[in-house]
Amino acid sequence: MGTARVVALLLGLAMLVAGLAILAIGAGSAASVPGWWLCVFGGALLIGTLIERSRYRSDPSDRTRLPVGPGGGEPPGGALEPRFQRSDEVFIDPTSEHRMRVWIDTSSGERRYVAED
């Protein structure tokens, strides 16, 4: 797990705990409004961080914990399953500026993204 994810998880947890503490102390008062907001945003940050995955990686690639490929795609040097066919769709990843090729499983519509440079 990356450092940014750990920091986001800790921040979300701290916000949630602080919100619950404010709610417990100031229940029914004006102080409970910030407590609710801290709970909502802290909970959203926790949930978002837990379900977030790397940019263009497939679930199987995420589970192997291999390094992220260029542009956030499939791991470098990894062969895709034979069911994936190269498509004509390419795009430039706006963050890394890598040219990404889309590979498609035509039977299920599942997609994989592989950097071409």
C-alpha cells in the first residue's frame, strides 16, 4: 500500500473519530453540525481510499502486487491472456503522457490498458 493511501486512510479515520467525539460532546447543540460534516467527509475518504484502485490496472494485476506499468496500466513485460485482442483505440494518459493501447475481450467487453512507449 502506497504512502499516499496510508495518509488518506489515517486522515479519514482521524476525521471520523473527531466527528464522533464532537457529536458525543455537543449532542443537540450547534457544535454537532461540524461533527456531522467531519463524519461524512471522513467516512467518504475512508470508503473512497479503500475501494480506489490504480488508474488503468485490472483487478487480477492489482492482486498480484506487481509494479504498476507505465501510465498506470498493466505491469511491464506481462503478457495478456489470449482472449484479449488489440483494438484501434489509443489515448495519451493525461498525467504521465504515455501512449496507452486498449486491449478488449470481445466476448465480455473487459478492457486492459497497456503503455506503448
